[in-house]
Amino acid sequence: MYELTSSYDFREIEPQLASVLEHADSNDFVVLDIDDTVLTYVPPGHSLVPVYPGMTALRYANFNNLTVFYVTARVESRANRDKTLRDLADVGIYPHSGQLFMRPATVTTWSGIGSFKYQTRMRLESRTGGRCILSVGDQWTDLVAMPEARIELMRRRFGTSSYMLYKDHSGRWSLKLPEK
């Protein structure tokens, strides 16, 4: 990581997030995880509610006319895809065709999920000719591809309860949300 801002209060990071997206190129795009990033289930009725930091990133991306893709660890199936689209609609998100990418059933490990998400971002860069200016997620696998042992090391080093906005060596930004 080359540039890092960390806080237990998202409001301290929000201005920098806005600036990152404000200065993005027109063909750049944003990748959002879904669960515990833009929506979460809340007991007792297990209702869906939006997650403020993820929805804020979405709002800034939309304001700056950036395309948003959703890359989730939810397993791809017709039923799961339909449920995911309903869940997103319940919090006011309506992705267009080709904006939702779901994990193949053959991918079962944390490192495999990280690789799937990383490869999806790279394919999107190739397909769109743009750059993934920002990835947002609550798990390290939402942001980087790394072995499971390294994921545990990142959790121990940075903790799991703070917000982190960082830029990597390639100039891509990531917003790491606290883990549940």
C-alpha cells in the first residue's frame, strides 16, 4: 500500500473518497461487493437495509458519471441471480445487464474468491478500456487476490473494525469496510 487513511469513523474518510471519484477519468469504473457493503440483513425480521459507506461510494460514483459493477461471492445460479437483483432493488439499486458478476460454484476458498474478484476486475478493465478506480468491500478478498494465510496476516495487522481507504502501487484505490 502506498497511500493509506484509516479511521473508525467513516465520516473522516468520506471527503477523500469523494475526491478520488471526483478526479477519476470518464472511462474509469467502480466495483462494489454486495453483502455487508451495499446491503445487509438486520434482525429480528431479517430485513434488508442499505450500508451507508457502500451506498455513499455508489452515490459519488453516480454523481461523477462512473459505471458501477457489482462483484459478489454469492454463487451464480438463476435463482441466486434473481434473488440478488431483488435484494439490490430493495435498497434502490438497479444494475444494468452485464453489471453483476457472481462467483462460480467451483470457487470455494477465500483465496479462490479473491482471485475470482481480481480476475473479474482485470477483465472489466480489458473490456471497457478503463481502470477500476475504486473497489469497495468488507473482506480483503473483495479488494485483493492473496493466499488465505496472507488474508489472516492482513486482518491481524490492520484489524477488522476500521475503515481504510488506500491506493496500491498501480494507482487503484480500495475502500475496506469493517468486517461483521
